[in-house]
Amino acid sequence: LYNETSFTTLRVNNNLTINSGASLTANAKPIEVAGNWTNNGSFVHGNNRVTFFGTGSNAITIGGSSVTPFYDLYITKTGGSITLGRNINVDREIDVATTSNVGIQPGAYEISLP
């Protein structure tokens, strides 16, 4: 169990995995992820944004066995792609702010918006 409250943004420079039976609550803290997002447990967005960032052609997958409920989903990558490996819910907005043709590739999965 990791319970850190002193940071202003949780920055993960690699993959983020929420294990089965575990929970991650944003608690007024934005999250930035440079790798894959794997949600096998529970994620509570706390009305905060999750940003996927990075450079180069690396592909990022948002997946896992649990549907992830994002509040704001931002993508600030300069290359590569975002691929869905599971349905996701976005409660407020999706913002793709890139310098190249980076997009979300849903494949067989869906993005649910309000």
C-alpha cells in the first residue's frame, strides 16, 4: 500500500498497474503516465485529469480487466499511438494536444462520454 500526499502531481515515467483487489484514488492529484495503464482493480478519479505523455513512436495501451472511469483524459504525446485494450469512460473531456498525428485507436472497444 502506497499512501503519499505530499506531491502535487503523480508522475509515472513507465507503466501504471492497478492490481486485482487494489484501488487507486486520485484525491485531488492529477496523474501523468508515460507508459501503459492497466486497471485490474479500482480507479477513483476524484474529478482529476490523467495525462498520457511521451516522445517518440512508443505505443501506449489503456487496458486491464476493469473499465477505467477517467474524469479528464489528456494526451500530450509527440508520436506513437494510444490503443484501447478495454472500454473506458470519460466523465468530462478528452483533449488531444500533440505536435503530430497521435490519436486514440479504439479497436473493438468504446469510449463512453456523458
